[in-house]
Amino acid sequence: MKIKLGIAPIAWSNDDMPELGGDTPIEKCLEEASQAGFTGIELGGKFPRNPGITNFLISKFKLKMPGGWYGSNLRKRSVLDEWSAMQDHLNLLKMVGGDIFIFADVSGSIQGEAKKPLSLRPKLELSEWKEYCYKINEISNRLADIGIPMSYHEHMGTIIQTEDDVNKFMENTNDNTFLLYDTGHLLFAQADYKSILKKYIKRINHIHCKDIRKDILTNSIQNDLSFRESFLEGVFTVPGDGCIDYQPLFDILYENKYQEWLIIEAEQDPKKANPFKYAKIGYNYLEKTIYSAGYEI
């Protein structure tokens, strides 16, 4: 049984902080991702929004684009308004043959706030959950009809962050609503990420392999740092360089016949963490670990 390995361009160039790799050409990112062994790369801000050029670039480096982040405001918007706002992103994914629509809700998000502590992140009121999940279901049904299913990204600093958030979200959404399983964000949120994988494996259609430096995470939690402060301190890293043991997670995936993408997505300062070096560390670790689980690439 085969599985697909990809990477996100955020290690080379951070969309939210252009000072981190903003001068790195997209061609360098694609070339090094391919040289490291990956066959896929997610959409990033450096890609031109012209589908023809983007197709040319990923084809040149023999890569596939499974999907890319879309920041929604569905908590504040109607379904019709959000659906309209999604169209440019959706059309690009159609043209490049994207597999999934990575959907995150950034309504009131503090992930980009330099100093705002994560304890102040937005939360859905109890009275909001029913209506919010109804809207998610409507968007998910529309995406399913098109053949590019939703992959909802739980994320630090947003309304869906904790294990309790994920449980409520999954319990109140339909089978067309899939979860993007991100190991790093779940551990950061102090969730039982192994339990979440077991519980929702049938509704997980995309995986971000993000590792954590435990000492930096402990400091971040104890001092209630902002999300930005935390990742600038180096809380995230690639698999094989942090504290997460992926072997039992990949064993669960293999047992459940998961054959979609594993994407390394670990935002770091490229001046401190050479993107190509860390891409190779991550790839080598994933390759070894998925083979141990029984997979082929």
C-alpha cells in the first residue's frame, strides 16, 4: 500500500511574515522540495494565481499540488457570502488538479498578532455551535459536489483549536466534512492527538506532519506567549527533530488504509533553520517510519 509525501512552502517563505524568506524565489522552493524527495507541495503565497503558470512550475519540478490554505470568515459570514469569496481559490485548485480544499476559519484569529497571548484566542459561544456547523455542512456539501472535499484545519489562535473544539465540530458536522489532522497544532493545544486520530480516522483526508520542540512548547504554555512569539522561538520543527513519535500514528494510518497525503508543514525562520536541510531531515524520517509501518512510497 502506497502513501504520498509532500511539503508546504512555508519553510522557505512565510506568507504572514514576508521578512521570513520573502526574498526566496518560488523556483528555489520547488527545486529543493523535489531534490529532497517530495512529490507534492501545497499552495503558498509565492505561487502566481495564474493557473497556467502554476501548472507549468509544478510540472517543471515533477510535483503535484494537493491543496492549499484558505482563510475563511464563516463565523461572521453567510454561506452565500463565503461561497462567493472562495471561488478564486477553488477555481485555482480545479485548474491544478487539487485533491482537497484546506478550510480554516480566521474570524477574530490571533495567530498573526505579535504579542496577543494564546489564552485570548476567539471561542465559539455555546449558542453558536449549531448554526456554525450548519454553515460548515452547507459549504462541505457544495465542495463534495465539485469533487474537492473540505479538509478543516484546526489551528492555534482560532475558534477550532482544542480537543473539545474538535470533538464538538466533528460531532455536529456531516460526513462530507473532513478534518485536516495536524500533529503539531494538536499537541500545542495539549490535545491527545493519538486518540483524535483513532477516533476520526475515517473522516481525516489530509495530514500535516508538524513536530514540536518540547522545551519551547513548555515555555510558551507557561508564559502564555502569542502564536507568533512561539514559532519565532522555534516551537515547530520537522518530524524527526522534535518530540513526536510518528510510528504509532503511521501504524494507525496503515491499519485503516489511509493512502492520502502526508505533508511536512513546519514554519521556522529560514535563517535559523535552513529549509533544504530540514526538508531532508523530515523526508528521511518519514520515509523510514512509513516503511516500518508497512507503506511504500
